[in-house]
Amino acid sequence: MPSYLITGASRGIGFEFLRQLSEDPSSIVIGLVRDKASTVKKVASELGGRSNIHILQGDLINYASLKKAAEDTSKITGGSLDYLIANGAVVSSNLSTHSTLFKLGDNPKALEDDLRLFYDTNVVANIHLFNLFIPLIRRGSVKKVIAISTGMADVDLVTKFDIATAAPYALSKVGLNLVVAKYSAEFRSEGILFMSISPGLVNTSHNDVTQMTDEQRQSFGAMAAKFATYAPNFKGGITTEESVNLVLKVINNASVERGDGGSFVSQFGNRQWL
């Protein structure tokens, strides 16, 4: 009876993790979300209210709520956890998603606030998450902690293809990748796997060009052209179903014994991001 906890499980990739993992009725699948009531309704309407899904309220930037979620998880699972999937994150903001650090410098206060928003949510909050859930992972039978990252955090990709946009987000994910490596360095000897996985370019709401301004659409198009140069067979974003299916294969194949501890890989299990 494997047990999973997924943060940011109310929509997009996080909800797809809930859907796919709960297809096994013997599994215990716990979703951590900010709006519990609406997510419970969504599970009931879209997943038939599967009895092996448990929705807990928790906000990544609220330590007390994370602590309560760890306590509630322990009650649900009997004191252990096999998989922790740190999916929740700030992915975009109106300020920085389609702009560069230089252009953002026109409003230094807003830039500083944006950098703090991404760092506090994507880095600091996940450190708290890991610290609170490691006691449960230690008692689990699988012992895997997975951080959902992004290929935009690959310095070689940025420098070779001149990808200057979405810098605050990418900076925070670089930090998260190093956090994962540090935890791996500390806990690998206990057989606990920490690794970062990029889900690929996924067709979620923040990549919806119909919701962008003309300037944002132009910036996104320029970035997509660079992606096409990087990966000539690139045909555009993939669905959440495709992404999660690929990521789960990587998770299931990865192990400390294989040398995957602290690694940062794509949905293909390598460094090919698209």
C-alpha cells in the first residue's frame, strides 16, 4: 500500500498526479492544497470521489499549516510516507514571466518583491516541507522525495540559447535544485532518494497564449522559437497527462543505488528538456 503526498494538488500537474496515482485503489494519495473545499468538490466531480484520496489544507508559505499537514498525514498513513512530491510552486507573476532582469530593473522595488516571492515559495517553503516530512519518509518503505523543477534552471540551456526571460522563477528553481542536492548529501546514507525532475513544457494555464498581452505573446513566441532551435522535433507543450506519466516512470526507475541521489533530470530521465 504505497503512500504519496503531493503539494499544489488542486490543478494542473499536481491534480494529474492525484488522478494517476489514485487509479491504484491500494494506494494512499494525499493532496496538499490551499483551498480544500473546492479541491474536494473537484475530486468528487472529476474523479468520482475516490476513497483513497485525502485532501489536506496547507499553504507552502505558512509553516504552521505545513506542520499541521504533516501531523494529519501521519494519522492517515499510520506514521510513515513513501513518496513526497514537492510540486507546489509560484510559476509565474504578472511582473516577471515574460521579461528580463534588465527590463525589470526599471522598477527595482517590484523586482525585489518578485524575487522574494519566488524564493520564499519555491525554496524556503520547500525546505520547511522537507524538514517536516522527513520523519515520515524515514519510516516509509520506499523513501523518495521528488522536487518538480524546470529545464529553465539549466545554466547551459540558458547560455547556449540566450533564454533571458522568466529569470526570477528560474533563479528560484536553481536554488531548489541545490537544496535537493544538499538533502541528498545528508540523507543518502539512510537510503532516502532526493532528486529534481523537470516535467517538460506543459500546457497549463500560465502557458495559455490566449490569456497573454501582445507583449507577453511576442516574448513567449520568441522563447518558443529558441526552444525549436534547441529541440528541432519540438512541436509545442505536452498535456499534463503526458507529463505526469513520463515523470512517474522516472520516479519509479530512480534509486539511490543507481546513483540518482541529488540529480536534476528531465521527464525523460536525462538532460534533454524538450
